[in-house]
Amino acid sequence: MSTAAEKIKANAERLRQKPSASSVASAEGDALPVEPAAPPAIRSQPVVRQKTVRRTVDLSPTAHRGLDGWQRAAADHLGLARVTGQDVLAALVDRLLADSELSDQIVQNIAERRS
């Protein structure tokens, strides 16, 4: 696998070798017809993200205060200065994806809220 710097160098070299439309001209000064670019090749494997993805959530003021209180209590229990909302949501998502019973409960809760 190549590094990002190698990819940048290879791309720069490829662009240097590609003739530009203004440099392609006949002896009389008329521009030669430029063929349309071929569509990009379809990747055989999906691109996997390397960076984390940010999600946001809107909470009611009551839920927000409740979560703040829970975070303070969890920080005290763990002996930490604080537990962030990021910590809580990341742990909840991990559990949701790993626990099929919890997943079923969440689906049921969503259905009840929407009906």
C-alpha cells in the first residue's frame, strides 16, 4: 500500500504527462478536437473510511440535564474528572451494535415514539 505522499507524487506526474487542451493545436493554429474524458472506473471494492464520522443529537432540555447529571455521577464512580457526551454515545452505539436484545428494545422504543 502506498503512502499519501506517494499518491500525490503519482497524481502530479500523471497530470504533468497529460497534454492540456490549449497545447494540442495543429500547425495552422486550429485546435484539434478534444475527445471527452472516459468515465471513471468503477471500484471493485468499497472505500473504507479512515477518519471518524461526527454525529449530533438534539435533546430536550430535561433529557440534556438528566444526561449531564448521569455523566457527573459516572465520572465520580470511575474516579475521572468528567465523562463526556462523546464517551457515552460511543459506548451506547457499541453496545447497540453488539447486543441484539438491546437492539430489539431500541427498535421497539422508536416504533412507540413514532406512533
